[in-house]
Amino acid sequence: MAASSFGFDLKALEVFVQVVETGNLTYAAERLGLTQSSISQTLSNLERNLDAQLLDRSVRPLHVTTAGRFFYDRAVQMLLEARKTSQDMQRGHFKLRHVRIALVDSLATAIGRPLIEMVRKRTEDWSVSTGLSHMHAQSLLSRQVDIVISDDGLDDYDDLTRFTILREPMVIALPPHYTGDIASLSAIQKRLEFVRYQPHSLIGQSVERYLRRVQINLPPRLHLDNTYAIMSMVASGIGWTITTPLCLYQTGLMQHQVRCVPLPGEPVYRELSLVARRNELWDLPKVIAEDSCQILRERFQKDIVANLPWLEPQIRIGETL
């Protein structure tokens, strides 16, 4: 947007502030290295553009009007911010002003604290929120957040940068003492109720697509809106579910509280990606992606492999899209 659309530019602000602080056009001109006539013309243009009288020139020293005092207070703050911005750019201090990040609940548990520590060092202010992936995608597109890490890569949209964080297989979670047949989903369903994610969640949609593909029709009796509730149902012996290793890790319910087995047939994967608008945050998206992957290797992958070693070849962390 052109400076004229505001009615002023930084030069006009600087002139006005100097005139107010010196109370004299001549002194202001000397400080700024300008002529008195150019100072006078700048003030006249400023008052005309703002449609407000800022100074009473009929008295000496010049008197600031009520509108002028309001504008002076704002002008001082804008000039301070402009000078700070200029100094930071010259010194290479590129701390971002406010970065907003949204990520899936399961990832927040795995990397939340180290992620926040890293973001805090790179930004002046920040916020992190969790929730459903489809809501995160809309928030990024509407500029309500700057970075999302979720199972929606927004592949249909241009001008976005993407990094793969994690590819993990979907698995079956059973009550800890279940000893029935695990070779087919139908056999499991004969003994236990299927506990579903809500259909508006992306993981829930992925599970439903898989069930349709293998032509398994499970009664829609139990729909829960978060992994904690679902896994509590499973651990208590009420039912079984299809989930992912990261969701298991999120709840803290590893093999001693639920029994985890592979899905029959070919593996089905969920992929988490970091997505951000291109060229807006310098290298911060790449740094967050790399740090997130490293944290997952050191925490999540180590814990999963220790408890469920058969999952190791199916979990992939990292790799730029």
C-alpha cells in the first residue's frame, strides 16, 4: 500500500515530531538538515491529508492542538518501531514478531515442550494451539495461523512450503488380555465393539476409508472425539480400535495397557507434514521441521521401538516433500 494512502510517511512523522519537540520550525529544520520552507510545506501537506489542524501557528512557541497531541503520541511510537526495525535489519537480528503454530494433539504430547523452547528463541512472541487437522488447514489458509503440523498436507494449494515430519502405519489396539483371533477384523468384531474416531477428524476419515476398502462394515455404536477417550475404552476391555503409534504414545498406553498388532494385509499409513506459507518466515518452517524430526527420533521412535520393535521398519521420520 502506498504511503500516500495513509496521509503521511515516515519523513512527515519525523518532521512533525521535531517541530513539536523544539516548538520552532527553524530549530526543527536545523536538526533535520532541511529548509524552513520544506518543513512548513510538509506540515501543511500533513494537516491537509489528515484533514485536521495539528498546530496553532498563531502563537510562539507553536501550540499543539488536541488532535496534534494525539498524532504526536502515535508518531513517536511509529518512529521508534521504524528505527528498531532498521537497526535489527542492519544487524541481522531477524526475530519474527508473532508466530502462530497449530498442531495435532498427538504431536503436541511428543514434541510440545522442546518445540516451544525452540520457537521462543526465534520469535518475539508466539502461540501454539492443538485440535482437529481440518480446522488447522482452514486457519492457515485464512491466515489465522502461520504454521500447521497435521495429517492434512494441503496438497491442492500453491504457494505453500511442506516438510514431511512423520509417516507411521495404522495399527490395531486391543484390550491387554485379548486372546482371540487377530487374523481378521471380522473375527475381532465378533468379540469386541469397534471404537471410532469422530467422522469429522482426518484420522477418523482415514480409518473409514480403509474399512470400506477391505469391505468391513462395523456398527456405528461408539464415536469418541479424542484418542484418550478411545484408548481408555480399549484398555478397559470394552472395545478395540484402529489408531497409530503416535496416538498410542500420546496416551501413554503402550503394550502393558493395550495390545497392539498390525492391520491385516498391506500397511496403511498416516503422514504428518509441516505446512507454511512460502517465503514469509525465513527459514523458521525448515528449522521447526528439522527439530521436530530430531525430537521424534530421540523420544517417540526410541520408546515405540523398545515396546513394539516390529514397528521400526514401518516408521519414517523426516524427508522434504
